[in-house]
Amino acid sequence: MNIESYRNYCLTLPGVTEGFPFGQETLVFKVMNKMFALTNIDEFEFINLKCDPEKAIALRDQYEGISPGWHMNKQHWNSVKPYGDVNDELLEELILHSYELVVASLPNKLKEELKLLS
């Protein structure tokens, strides 16, 4: 997956915005102002994605291209290489999983606002 495909996929999800809160090189995607994906746009070596802790461990054991989240809470975030043994289909599944985890943690008021955007 290239960075354009990654960006386009993230923006198809309801309520998603993009920005650069950590500097001009780090593209961050948020749902209802909560971060679910980020990457360095200059290098695009990996994408940090939120992940269920048990699933995160299993994925790290199964895929060489998935490791504990760089500069993130290693229990809840993975760094996923957008190439190698992580194909586009799996990467989209992991992006969606990250998005859904964040949506599930939103307060009910924000969940209702998000439903209106769908």
C-alpha cells in the first residue's frame, strides 16, 4: 500500500479528519478528535495503529511487519509496515480495527454525533 491509498482509505471512514498535530511530517487521522492512525509522510515506513492488546501480541508473533507501536503505548498500539508480509487487505482490516476501537471508546454523545455523519 502506498501513502495515497492509505490516506484515501482512512478518509472513507465516517467522521475522520486528518491533520499534523506533531509537525509537518506526521500525518494523523482522528475520528471525533481521537487519534486512530498516524505515519511519517516523508518516509512512510510504518503506520501506528491502535489494537486490542491480545490481538496485538498475536499479530506481532504472526507477522514480521508488525511490531510494538513506536513512540506509543506498546500494549495498545502496533507499528505496521505497509509492505512485506502485511498485504493491503490485512492493512485495511487493521486500520478499520483501530478506528472501531476508538469509536467504541467514545462517549455516547459523540457516538450519536458520528451516527449522524454516516
